[in-house]
Amino acid sequence: MNSINWTEEVSKRKEALIKDTQTFLQIKSVLDEENGTKEAPLGKGIQEALQFMLNKGKEEGFVTKDVEHLAGHIEMGQGEDILGILCHVDVVPEGDGWTTDPYSADIRDGKIFARGALDDKGPTMAAFYAMKIVNDLKLPLSKRVRMILGTDEESDWRCVDTYFKHEEMPQLGFAPDADFPIIFAEKGIWDFYIKQETMKDNHIGAVTVKQFESGRRFNMVPDLANAELEVSNGINELETAFNAFINEHKVKGAYQANGNHVSISIEGVSAHGMEPNNGVNAGLYLAAFLNSLELSQQAKVYFTFVTDYLWKDSRGKTFKIDFKDEATGDVTLNIGLLKYDEQDGGTIGVNLRYPVTYDYEASAKQLETVLQQQGFTITTASHSGPHHVDANSFLVQTLSEVYEGQTGEKAELLAIGGGTYARSLEAGVAFGPLFPGREDIAHQKDEYMYIEDLLKATALYAEAIYRLAK
Ligand SMILES: [Zn+2]
């Protein structure tokens, strides 16, 4: 049984694999909760995509299960343990600017173009065909192999939350929903709000910040910040000061005065919150500028805090919560949301990511102490601990061997800022589908997957399934 040619087995099924991938991609499985029903809580498209996969499973004679119409599974083999393969059938909205209909699954230049081609319906079909190949070859298995299908990965993960409330947790598994070779470690992710305590006795300054706002999501670096000011003194110098500030810091800005009312904005550069230093946080720059003005007492406290503790310090050094480990790198703080008005005071939304060996409890306490001293409180919006599978485990070792054997490339183990679907498995890694050097076009217009990569991934998944479950 050692001489199975996985690539050839995939080749024999190439036409059907491509056809089924296209049909699957033609289902518009975007979250549509407004039109949700009891049978389709997240909308018709998502439900159709889930049932499509479950039906494919039934056709192969696999055991299938629908879990509250939010998730499902397709299972083959027998045994005490389960090898889980975690996929999702939902996609993000298509957005604008596509060359062809995003749900036509058009094939051009060896690529299938469709929303979900790469994330995650292409790889889901690849993993399904991988199961089918192992089953067709009647290879003996000592574990059950279970493809778990989520329907809400792109939003709130209600699928896996519900699923694992009712169903067994696989002893090992992988998610074909990120990068090859193998992502074995992910940082912890903590989203929280820092809220200013409002002042009873608020002395008004020469400049009143009527409103200040930047950012919409915890995990994005805001690329725009706006402020509305009322200026009672020094309006002539304000524009000069603003221009000097944006020149000095090489950011773009706009200034508009109407009587004593001034609107200013700063433009930054957006980036994923995983590495805030890849972007330019417009909100922090505008806050730093506002901090240079003669503000009300309450505004001064807020903008001074933002400037001293958050501007130009994405590592938490000022809070003394910085840390770094070899596997997963630095603590990072992305300031995704900033908001201030005279009535309610200021709010800050932080996306903090921390390495696997970080003392989260101690740091949270330290952070709270500093915030209290500065007149702020902290509220957790969500927290998901770090995720880590031993590099020497059977799972990681086996996947490495499979990857190296088939591709001839070294299976470098990747540690990332976190957020892959694999973290919903207790012992799970992300394994593909994006090969090193390929452009990551998930969530973008003209999303595609190379047919060549779809086939390569199928062969990798088939051998992985067999070797992990035999
Ligand atoms: Zn995904």
C-alpha cells in the first residue's frame, strides 16, 4: 500500500473535481441573516451550500449530519478517534470591480475565478475529494475521518460554537483555510475597550473637540480620522499648526474652516491589525495633533493618554506589558477604534495579540492598574487564547512529511498573529490551501484559485488523511 500515486489518483478525478468545485462556487453563500428562517438561520445561500456538501457526502455513502442548520459533518471510516478536517461554506460579500460574475466560477488562464474559490470552497472540495480518494481506494482506517462544515466562519463562528456544544472534539485535525506548509502556532487575541471616566468639572479650553472619530474594526489599522472643532481663540494659528504637523509626520490631511467651526482630517494607511506597524494609524496621528492644542480638561486627559501610551508604541512598552517569544513574536496592540465627544468622553478599541508563552493574566492586571491611574476603565469585547500544537507531535510531523514528500520543498512551520479556523480544534493546525509565493487574494475582487493548486492540495490532503487516520 506504500506506492499510492496520489497525484495520479487526483488526475483521474480532475474533471469531476473541477465541475463540482464550480457548481459549489455558483451558490452565493453570503450571510443573509435578515432573511433567515428556522431551516436556514443564516440565509438561503449558506444553507444551500451546506446541504450541497452534505448531499455530496451521502452520494459517496458517507455518514452525514446537519447540526442545527449551522454546521454539519461528513464522516467515513471507523474507530474510537476522529481526524477532523475543518472547512467552511460561507463566503464574504463579493464587493465591486469583478471582471466576470463572482458566482460564475469562470475559468481563465488556469484559474477558477469566484468568491470563495480560495476561501474556503475550493479547498473544501479538495478535502472532500481527498476523502473520496481514500475511500475509493478502500484503504484501511483506524480512525473516523470527519469533515466539519462551518457556515459562519466569516462572521461570528456561531457554527463551530454550536457544533462543538453537541458533537465530539476530534483528537487531531487540520483546517484547509490558510497557508501551506503548516501554521502550528497562533497568538492569543484580545479585543477590549478603554473607556474614559467622564469629568464632572470639565474646564473648557480655547479649542473644543465636538467630535473625533477614527476606525471601524478592532483588527484593522484605521486609514482615516476626522475631528470637528469649535475654536474660541487662536483660529488663525490653527491651520498653520496643522499643516506643520502633517508635513513633519508625512501624513496627508485636510483642513476646513467655517466661522469658528473647523473640520480636520488625516489620512493614514490601512493594514491588518496583526502587524500595526505595516500601516499608518490616522487616528493616532490626529489625536497627537489635537493633543498639542489648548483643550478642555477632559479632552486633554484623553488625547494625552492616546499620544503618550499608544501613538508610536504598538508593543505595549509604555504600559510595561511588552513581551516576545521565539515561536510567536511580539505582543502587538492595534488601535482599531478611537472616539471622543465632549458629552461622553473618549473610547479606544484595542486589538491586542500576544505570544503563546505570554502571561496574559499578569499583563491584563498591569494594564488595568495603569489605566485606572490615568482615569480609564477596561471592558473585554472578546478574548481567544493562543493556539499552539507541539512541533514534534504526530500531527505536525506527519503533515510535514506529506508536504515535503509531495512538493520537494521544506515544510517550514509558520507561527502567525492568529485568527485561523484551526483554533476551534483543540489540536489543529492550518494546512493550506495557499502555497508559498502565491498572492493572497482571499476577500478581494477577482478571487481565484489555480486549478493546478486545487489538484496539488487534493493530493496533499488525500495522503495526509490516509497517514493520519490509517
Ligand atoms: Zn476562510
